[in-house]
Amino acid sequence: MAAASRNSILRLINASQNSACPCHGCRPSLPMAGQLQSINQLRNYASPLNAVQKEYAFEVAASNLRFGDGVTAEVGMDLKNMKARKVGVFTDPNVAKLRPMKTTLAALDAETDLPYEVFDQVVAEPTEDSWRKAIAWAREHDFSHFLAVGGGSVIDTAKAANLFSVYKDADLMDFINAPVGKGLPITKTLLPLIAIPTTAGTGSETTGTAILDITSRSFKTGIANRAMKPVLGIVDTHNTESCPTAVHISAGLDVLFHSMESYTAIPYTERTPRPANPILRPAYQGSNPVADIFSLWALQTTVTYLPRIAKNPDDGEARRQMLLASSFAGIGFGNAGVHLCHGMSYPISGLNKKGPKYKHPGYVTDLPIIPHGISVALTGPAVFQFTAPSSPERHRQALAIFNYTTVSDPSITRIPDRELGAHLYESIARFLDGLGVPRGLKAIGYKKSDIEKLVEGTLPQRRVLDLAPGIGDVIGSDGKEHLTRIMESSFEY
């Protein structure tokens, strides 16, 4: 085992000796029951007589999924069975040259009377401009169905094109999540969309979420609505064979933190306000019993198999398991939501274009890029150090997984609740080290003077911040103080 760093030793000493919990600085420690009593008392003082009602229900929604080696060849028959009249096919310039797209087009061509048009200009990490270009193209055609072949960027772009083909007069900001956009509900039925992922990461084939970079404000946001989920996700192991190692790792990190964040999000019964109409119930609802099952399995599987892919991208079993984990995590976070790692990743990626201009090795692009999974992982250790006191049992389970043991192992059971955060910080950091992830914001070119801008870019991400323990479940808190500390702790480690 490598020698412990000075910072890690100090964190563990601080956790064991100080009365304050390791992630909340100088706040005096209280037993968990006392903490909850104090929070509830604070709520009573702050809440008006007409208190906002908490949620009392959760919904489960996911696309139909088909897994198998070579199942891409069935997509032509699927569209024919759906009585497709004209198909809009989305991909990107790289995937357009590869086996997944060639197999897809052969499947379409094998069917009689199945016309289609191809849009192959989707960009990695989509922007307002790239979405508008794809939407304009889709609106020019009278498509009855959509098909996306690619990673999350392709599938998300196809979702947006579908939405705005149905809402022909709507502006992009009409459906972008509030407070960045208007966040209007989707009340019309969208056209059928089939998604064929070529990476094991975003889980976009299972969800109604689509993410883009708002370049004018230097952060990411998106649209999250069940109405946008594909009708079918075709998950084919052959389609990740040509995926570069760097993309495997970044995509796998997205799976890792989808599962961690959804598993540790505030419980759905803590989310406010209770929707006045079921159509207003958000896709991201908070942790719930169904999402927990998918998220926990995805976390265990990713910790086991992602390091194997990093060492050998030709490991067929590992690729197959990571594809399953990606879809499972998609079902988990698609119904529970994500929180701090994703919320903070959006300005980390967005500001890069004007700031550090970091370009991650292994990505085929001439533009600066912090791949989504990397941007999410950079704050991971500090985030879960912060959230650990909110649900020690869940964080203890996560720690056991990262330490490749069980929650009943004495090495896990003997750790006091107040020290869990520091231990989890070290275990996540060690896991990321093994994958070659840059060690903090400094390693990708950010300066300490950038932290304030990164925090300001995080604050509008209410869709995910409101699910964060210690922020989303504290009335009147925007979390700025905590976000600043987490960013500072993520600067280098």
C-alpha cells in the first residue's frame, strides 16, 4: 500500500480528535438524533403557518431496454414494427465511421419502405448552438420516429430535436430547467425515440434527461422530464468495442457518481414542495426504495469492473457489466436524481472554455474539453465527505464497496459515524488515482481565484442542489458556504 499523504493523515486525525464532524468544520457535533432535533426545531422557527407540504409519493419510469451481443441489427425491424414513416437518425462524426453506425444503417436498409435521413454533426458536450442546429434540421423534415446512435451527447441531442419538433414554435429556454430557463411542463406526446448507446456511461437510453452547455453563462444545465425518455434502449456490447480507453474511463466515472449521488440523495419524503398536480412531479424525486436497488448494484459493479476496463479495454466481461451498470444507474438516478458532484461539474466544464482550456488526453477533438465523467469525479471525495453525516448507514455501505469488503467487516464497523466522511474521502480518492483521474481542480488548470466563479456557476443548478443532503433539506439554504468549502477541498488532494 502506498504511503499515506500528509493531507490524508491530517484529515483522519481531525476526524478522530475534533468534536466537529470532518465535513462541517467548526459546527459542534451532536448525536444524530440531536442533529435531527435541531434541524426540525430550526424548521419550526422558520416555517410559516402555511408550511410547504413535503412529497408523499414517488414514481418509477424508465425506457424499455434490450441487452445482447449484436442486437443493434434488430433496430430496422423495431422501426418497421412501430410503423415508422420516416426516421431521423442522429450520430456524431466519429461514430458515423464506426461499426455501430454501419450496423444500424444496414439494419434500416434491410427493410423495405423505411426512409430515413442522417444528422451526423452532433458535437461532444453539446451547446445551445449545436442543439439549435440539430433542432432546425429536425424541424425541416416530417419525421415520425427518431433514432440516436452514440454516447450521451448524441442521445441527448436527439431528445431535444424530438421535443422541439413537436413544439415547433417553442424557444429553447421554454423547457430548460428553472431558474436558468422557464422549466415548462411537457404536456404533448413526443415522437418515439430509440437510443443505441455506444458508451457505458450516461444511461441516457433510460432517462428523460438531456444536458447541454449554456456557453453564454459558462455552465451546463438541461431538461429533465419523463416525456423525453426513449421508448427503447438497445444496449449492445459490440458497440463499445471501438471506444477509446479514455472514453471508457470517463463514461464509467459518470456511472459511478450517478449511482453514488442517487443512493445518497435526500429521501423523496423530504423533497418540497409536494406537486399540486402529478404532471408537475419532477423526474428527480430523491432516493427511494426502487432506485436504491438499481443504484447500489451499479455502484458495486462499477467499482469492480471499471478498473478492469482501464487496464484492458478488450475485456469483454467487464465491458458487458459496465453497460449493464450504466443502464442500471440510469434507472436509479433517472428516478432519484443526482446532486452535488453533477451540480458542481457543470461550471467546471463550462468555465474551461474561457479559463484553463484544459484538453483531456485521449479525446478526438481540437477544442478544450473536460469530459463529463472527469468533471464530476473531481469533487467526488470532498462531496461525500460532506454528505456522510446525513446518512451514515448508506455512506458506510459505500465505503465498504470502495474498500472491496462488506459492511459487516470489522474494518468498517469499528469506524465511528463522525469519521466516515474522512475515510470515504480517502477511499474514493484512491480509486480515482488508480484510474489516472487528475488530482483536483488545480491539476486541470484552475486557480484558487476561480473558486468563487465556480460556486456562482453552481448556485443556479437548483434541480440537483435541492436533492443534496445538508442543502436541499434545509429550508432557506442556497448552500453557498458549503459549496465553497467543497470546491476548496477539491482544489488539490
